[in-house]
Amino acid sequence: MMIPINEAQKQLQDLIDSVNQSHKPIVIAGKSGNAILLSEADWSSVQETLYKRSPKL
């Protein structure tokens, strides 16, 4: 799902609820580039996956 920033500002709580329930990120389209909104749990999972797959030095 992609949503313009002005709509995201109006619907922020609903978008937060959505990413927490669906575990599907939302792309927020801005003038200078896009950003991704995802749940804290999903972000933690991404971080853990990256850590586990990183080369061990």
C-alpha cells in the first residue's frame, strides 16, 4: 500500500493500527522521497535477521 504524506498525516493512528495488525508495511510518499511505516515487532525481526546473516568477524 502506498499513501501520500498528507493522507498519512490525517490517518496516522489508523495506519499504525494497520501495520501492527496486518504486518504489511505501508509506503508513505513524500516530496523528497518515500518512507516505510512498519510495526516495531516487524522492525525488530528485520534487525535480528540482518544481525544473524551478517558476517562474523
